[in-house]
Amino acid sequence: MTIKDVFDRQLAAIADQDLEALLGQYHEDATVVRFDRVARGPAEIRQLFTAYLSAKPQVEEIVSLQTTDDVIFYNALMTIGANHVTTFGTLVVKDGRIWRQTAAALPLS
């Protein structure tokens, strides 16, 4: 398994609107940091992604992707709800699962 596999599984879970597959990506000690909230641990991360998937996110294009041994840094164009956004994020992987994540979305003009 490579770190790119983690990213590909993340994209597939979002595309499939598969909450359980998405949650399976996260380390039991994971933290997700966004500007509007911070989710720590399985219960809070479940709440965050339940709300996220209800907006029917669609990845339109991966604009940039950089990976190292344990870090994924990306920029993607997405539709979330009726909003077209550019997203930026970082995934830090520990033991093959996402341990830390940052995510930000900016409206496209």
C-alpha cells in the first residue's frame, strides 16, 4: 500500500457517498481541522462527515497533488451542495490511516 492508495480510497468513498468507507480511512486518534470546526475522535468525525456527505460533494478535478512518505497535500475543484469551490487540504497518514487532516474550501468566482 502506498500513500497514494489512501488518497484514492478517500476519493472513491466520497464519490460513492460511502460514510462507512470514509470513516474507515481515519485513525482512531484522528483530528480533522476546518475553519468552521474541529472534529476529534470517531464520534465527532462521524458527525462531520455525515453532514458533509449530505451536501453531496463531487470531486470535479484534482488540480495539484503532492505526496511524501506520510503527507498528502492537495488542491481540488469540487461541487459541494450547489457551490463550486476550490479546496485545499492536507492528510497526515499514520499506520496506513488518516491521523490528521486540514481542509478549506473557497468559492470559485
